[in-house]
Amino acid sequence: MLSFKNRNLIVAWLFLLSAIAAEVAGTTLMANASRGDSFQGYLLMAAALAASYYLLSQAIGQISIGIAYAVWEGIGLASLSLVSVLVFKEDLSGTELLGLALVMMGIVCVALGEES
């Protein structure tokens, strides 16, 4: 059975994952709105990014801010790179792919450092 602390940590990670999803959605909406004349797109972007920051603030109640922010930024960056390729048909160079791999390895190192 999960202890109260473990349940709170799971909820915090769910908040963090939701914050990442909201950030990716908001930034995708921003990119989409900037390619057209949709003021509504900017309103949706602002709402999604505000939700992202709110959810991130809820996550850091149980996850250290260094870990939470590294995961939020790193996974957000990787996800947005994927969106840029799949949705906006942009290309990633080998150097950009290497950079993304290094970011992901950095997140793992930060998370492992927190546990030790």
C-alpha cells in the first residue's frame, strides 16, 4: 500500500506532467497563431501557459524546484521539437538531435543527483 508521502509525490509528478503538456500545448498554439491572424489562438496560448505555470507551482510542493524545472524544461523542449517536426514539418539537424540527447541525459543526471 502506498504511504501518504508516496501518494503526494505521485500527485506532484502528475501535476508536473500536466504542466509539461500545458506548456507544449501553449507554445504550439503560439507558433500556430503566429503563422496566421488568430487573436483567439493567442488567448488560448495565454490560458495554456498560465495553466502550465500553475500546475508547475503545485508540483514543486513535493518535488524540488531544481528537479521539477529541469524536467519541465527538458521534456517540454524535446516534446516541442517533436511537434515542430510532426506538425510544422520543420527539420532537425544532427547537431540539434545531439543537443536534445544531451538535455535528456542532463535531466537524468540532475534527477539521480537529487536521490543520492
